[in-house]
Amino acid sequence: MRLADLRGRTVAVWGSGREGVAAAAAIAAHGPARLVAVDDTVNFLSLDWSQSRAKDVPLVTGEDCHDALMGAEVIVRSPGVPQTHRWIVEARERGITVTGGTALWMADHAAATVGVTGSKGKSTTSSLVSHLLSAAGRPNVFGGNIGVPLLDLPDSEQYVLELSSYQCSDLTDSPRVAVVTALFPEHLDAHGGEREYYRDKLNLIAHGPETVVVNGLDERLAAELGDRPAVRAGLPDSYHVRDGVVYRAQVPLFERAVLPLVGRHNERNLCVALAVLEALGVDVVASASTLATAAKGFAALPHRLTEIDDPSGLTFVDDTLATSPYASMHAIDAYDGRPLTVIVGGTDRGLDYTPLREHLTGRELTVIGIPDSGARIVAALEGLPGVRTEVADDLVEAVRLARTLTPAGGAVLLSPAAPSYGRFRNFEHRSEVFAQAVKDTAALS
């Protein structure tokens, strides 16, 4: 379904945040028969509708929301509205079309788009693709799940998008180059289960992309793909890292160390990005020197293994976007070989932390749990030789405790393995509290 297909139809936009505003404004310009916006919950994501550029679209709140949605021919849901919501289920049972702003935009722009998703690595990989494309003389617009709704993007000959599972689930068109960086269980409550999450995530590649590029070293992703044709970066016949050098098959390109991001997962992200450039027609081998220089200048994204200077000699690391045990496992691996304290805990979604326990078997480190799920994570690690566990009342206390428990030259890693909501407004707020606690406790150490 395209935006133009909404002309003359009754449409309800569900959500009044940035995505809802963008969708309502875009749809209004295409002449629907009736258009309303619906906000059944007012929270920090909701904007002042009366001051938005969609202010002329009526906003329905309170008890009238259900009827407004069920009275529409098409519901355009914001990504924050889960597919499992009972009203979404009811709408589909009634034959109402449910879509999203991402799907409407993609229907008109798929041929000019690289779409990147994954349970881990989608943000870094998509921004790295955009960065390297620019260095190779290919201007592009970067957007998606980074705060800029697709319906607000300017015109461009090339787009690079980071796409969440919530955005992918509505797609009926795949981007020209569809990229998947990793798969592990995440956001299961919003998708209905592990199988449903993988289905929604891999919907990105389900509608005829020209090229599929994946991290070939991700075992779960490989199992889900089966024998589907795809460029499998990380394997010897594609872009891979061997002995500290990035190769294109057997051709050496440049030192892996030029990319200033720690961790094996980031070298895999680099290999995926290079494979995407090749799929877009960039001669990566001929451009190796230019791309190496560009990779050297690539800055780590905020809240992803972001190191904070500290006069004590300890390295404090903000990895607050690690909201699952699998993401935290990648972060822990990035500091392998150093004394390490890991701060875990956040919104308790009932995740299974057995994989984290298995991953830490045979390692020596300290784990500090904070509310709400920290105590449960710590309990899951009980009895592991070499793993010291503590529980703190809050993040500030955890930072203070980490200073006393982490040996000189070690690292203190905030990699929560859980989302931020409940105790914090959002992940940015959790990062702010962490950074401030590092600063405040430095004066006491």
C-alpha cells in the first residue's frame, strides 16, 4: 500500500509521537475521505498535538479511541503499538488494513534503499554503511529507527535505513539491499514469541529484495535463512577478518584496527558494511585506501560501548542500549582479558538469563545487579566459579560499589541486559545518570 492509495479512504493514525505526526501530515496531503489520529495512552513519547504540523487532524483520546480505530478502513500504527495489541488483532479480524508509516514510505522508495535490521548491530552497521558510502562518493540520506521518521526524510537518490522489528513487521516491499546483522530472542512480549519475532524481523527480506546481505557467522541467522541466496559476510569467500586484516575473499584490504570500535561483533559489522557497498556497485578493492581512511574516522555511536574518561585509571563504559543478555554477552567479549565489572538490570520482561550464565562459565569478573531485574540476573549466575555477584539499590550505588571492587586498570561496563523504562524515562536518561554517577563518585575515590 502506498500513500497515494489512501486517497478517498477513512484512515486512523495510531500514535501521537514523532511517527504519528509524520504519518498524519503525510496522509493528509493525499486527500483521505476522513483522517483522525488516536492516542490511547499519553506518555513521554506523546507530543503537544496542537503545536504539531498535524494539528488540523483531529486527535481522539480516552474512551473514544477504540471506536475511532474500528471505524477506519486503514489503521496506520506507530512502531510503539505492538502487533499483539488486542485492538490490532481485532482490527485484522474485522478486515481492517493495518500498516505503518515505514511500510507506506518503503512502497515508494524501496528501489533506492538499503535497509538494515538485526537483534544486534543494526545501528552501527547502518551508520557505517552510510559513512563509507559518502566516502566513496555516493551521497545518501540516513534515517529510520534513529529518531527521524521515514515519512520526514528528504528526497534522495540513495537511502540507508536502520529498521526495528516493529518497522519491519508491516513491510510489503523489501528494500533493494536488505541486511540482517544478527538474530536472538528480543522484544518477545511485543511480537508474541520467539518464532513471531524472527518472522517479523525477517519480513525485511520477504518481498523480493535485489540482494540480501547477512552476517554469515551468526548461527541462529544461518539456521533461519537455510539455503536462501544471500551474501554471507564474515565467511572466507566474502569480506572477513583474518590475522588482524580485512580481506575480500583472498585479497587483503586494510588492517582491521583502522576501525576504532572494540569487539569481534564490530569487525563483523564492518564486513557486512563492505559487502553492502559492493552490492551497490562500489569497487571496494580499488577503493580500499579511501575506505580505510573513512573507517578510521568513524565514531562510535552514543550509548554503545562508549568509554568515559576517568582519572582513576578505570575505564567506564556506557553500553546502555544492550537490552538483552545476548547484547551484553557481545559487550563482555569486547573487554575480554581485562579485569571487568558489569552492571546489569532494568525493566524485567521475564527474559531467560541462562545463556548469559553459560557465556560466563569459566570467566572471572564481577556482576552487580540493579533494579528491577538485577537481583534475578544475579540469582541466575549463582554458584559460577570466578563470578562475584553483588546487588545495589540503584545505578548510582552500583557505580560507587564498582569503584571499590574493580582492580586497577579494569573496566566498569554498564551493559544492563534489560530495557530502561520504569526507573528511567528512556535509555538516554539511564546514560545520563550513569555518566553523572561516574563524575560524582570520581571525587570520592
